[in-house]
Amino acid sequence: MSIVEGIVTFAIIWWLVLFMVLPWSITREENPEIGHEAGAPVKTRLWLKIAITTGISLVLLVIAWAIAESGWISFRG
């Protein structure tokens, strides 16, 4: 796997994992004020979710790299 392939693979994995991590630990306000969205979270904890996403994505990238380099699955036809 070349550097460009690794970067593209990481970017795709990162976005997929981010959308899976975003709903974690969402707490909504019980009685929102008038004009506030009822479904808006109290604290988004976005930086924590970005850090978790990056860690999970790195692990998945290493697994994808190991599979690609080992020859278990050939990505080249």
C-alpha cells in the first residue's frame, strides 16, 4: 500500500467511524427554552469524539494495511 493509498484509505475509514461515533453519549435538555431545538445535545464533546475516531481509524488502517500487504486478499486484479 503506497502513501497515497494509505491516506485515502484513512480518510474514508475516518469519516465512516466519525458518523458511527457521533451519537455516543448524547444527552438532551429535559425542558428546552422557547426557540431552542429540542433535539440539540447539551454538550457535544466533539473534540473527544474526534480523538476517539482518530484512534479507532488508525487501528483499522493498520488492519487494512496488514491484510493488503500479507496477500490474504489481493486488491490488484
